[in-house]
Amino acid sequence: MDIKAKIDEVVSKVQSDPSIAELFKTNPVGAVEKILGVDLPDDVINNIIDGVKAKIGIDGIAGALGGLFGNK
């Protein structure tokens, strides 16, 4: 399984669907399983969740900084 590809898939869905974003905030395991459509082992799910949180944090910071300079 390509974890990086799964992280990218989840990030894309979380960023494009507000209901999924809310689910990810309250129940990240449920959100990941809903997006991917599979029940994964806890260690794999936790790696994906950590990767998604890190990527969204980086993207959010980049977007905020871009807004400061008038770029997005």
C-alpha cells in the first residue's frame, strides 16, 4: 500500500468537502476509513492520520502566508 498516495487522497477530500473535514476533526479514524472505503490496521490508520494532519498544517500555513502577501 502506498501510504503517501493514501495521505494525498485523504487530504484532497478533507480540503474539498466540508462535511468530511468536520468528520476528520471529530473522528479522524472514521473519516479515513470512509474516504478510503477500507478497514485498515490501527498502525496504518494512525500513520495516515498523522500524515494528513501534517500536510494540512503545512498547506494551511502556506495559504495563510500567501494571503499576507496577496498570493494564494
